[in-house]
Amino acid sequence: MRKIVALPGQSILDISLLYCGDISFAWDIARTNAIPLTATFEKNTTLSIPDDMNNVAKVFKQEKVVFATGIIDDTPLDVQWLLESGYWNDAAYWNDAAIWNE
């Protein structure tokens, strides 16, 4: 086993794919760390993960790939990502004269 520190927003599936190269390791990671398979981590969460690493994980490591697909819901409730005016056109694009809030 090796120890890693999860990034904010990473899930067990992220950890499994990123460090082992296959999401099939997710169950082992969850069981080893006594956490639910659906866990999403906040900062500085240390996990024990298998030593196994396939070629996918090796490429991620070599290329310094990092991802976190989980959602940490700290977005203020008053944030609007699209303004209320506008419409979807026939090509499935949002038409609005306003810009996105960031």
C-alpha cells in the first residue's frame, strides 16, 4: 500500500483512475480506508491505495495529469450561471446578449 493526499473535489473513482489506472480499484480503496464508495474529498485527506499501477496511471504520472470530478458545494446560493433572459436555439446553443458570471 502507498499513501496519497487527495485533492479537494476528488472522488474515489478519480483516485482509482489517476493513481492505479483503472476504476476497478475503487472498491479496494473504499474498503481499505473505511469510507463510502461515493465519497468526495476535501483538502488534505490522506488515503491508503494499492501499489498496483497500470500504463494509464504511469502516463498520468509522467504527464503530471491531475483531475477532480467531484463537486464541493461551497458556491454561494445567489450565484447565477446563466442570466434569466435568453433561449435555446434549434442548434442547442443558449442565445443571450449577456455574459456568463464567473
